[in-house]
Amino acid sequence: MDLIVKESEDYMSSKHFTSFYESMERCPIIAAINNDSLLEACKTAPCEIVYILYGNICTIADIVDEVVAAGKTAIVHLDLINGLASREISVDFIKKYTKASGIISTKPQLIKRGNELELITIQRFFMLDRLTYNNIKKHVRETSPDIVEMMPAGLTKMITYALEEINGKPLIVSGLVLDKSDVMGALSAGAIAISTTNEEIWATLD
């Protein structure tokens, strides 16, 4: 994990994201929230970074405000916000009207726009088949996200393989995180952090 951070250190510090990586080093578990109940729970969790996986164009700014007010770094999953189209203007909206530090998306054009606006950019890949895996290197080279995210988290062998394809980018994994062994397996395989909606996991490394 330290090696991955070091490889990206110069690039990331130039974009003012040092604190984001320090947060993941202190607590490599990211709280993912998809409802108001989890929003309340994340405020007192030890996690320093929160993925926002729900909301709409009318509520997202308020949700982000609550996360930031709790002292957390807010990252918005653009693909899951109702009312935001799969166009670059959606990234502009998040930048202008919310206090989010970054975005998640599977869509290359949104990642590119996020880079232009100096948001933290996390490109998510669903490991559905070999074709997806074979295309990771190409997509990462074209979009240059700050971080690559892979789903599901339990594919520890795939984590090792993916790290060889993403040009030194840090890797976060998410999805199907059932217990502490899943967390430790992913981190041991080289992931820098894991994200999960499982509240029990949030306190695993407290």
C-alpha cells in the first residue's frame, strides 16, 4: 500500500490531494452511503472518506454539506444521482454547487471533466468478464483518473492482476465486503482502500 502511494505522490501532490491519501492511510475503509440512515451513521464512524451513492439534483448539495460538516471528505458517485445526465455539465454542477472533493463514475467523459476541474477522480470498473479486465489499461490511459476502483472487492487474485494494468494508479475495491477477512484480503493483495455500505465493517479498523 505504501509503495502505491509513493508512486503517485508527486502527481497527486501537484493536484492538492495529499490529505486524501493521508486519510486512506489512516483509515483504509471508506463509508459508502445510499440512504439517510447511513448518512447519519457515517457521521460518527471512524472513516474519514464518504462515498455518496444516492440523492438527486435537489438534495445532493445538502447531503454533501452534512458529510462535510461531520469532518469527512465527500465523494459523489455521479452515475447514481437522479437528475444528473451523463454529460460533462453534471461534473460542473457538482463543482459549482456542492462542497464535494471528488467524483466517482464509470463514464470516461465525466472523469476527464473532473480532472479539468481539479476534482478527485475515481473511475469505477465492474469486473464482469475477461473483456472488462483487458480494457482497463486502455481506459485508464485515456482518462487518467486519480484512482481506479474495482468491483467486487472479494476477487483478491484479480486485484493483483489489475494493479499490473493501471499504470501505478492507486486501487480501491468495493462491493460484496462481508467481513474483516474480506478487508484484510483486499488490502494484502495491494488495494489502498475498500469502500462498503456495511456499517459493521466501518469500525473494523477502529
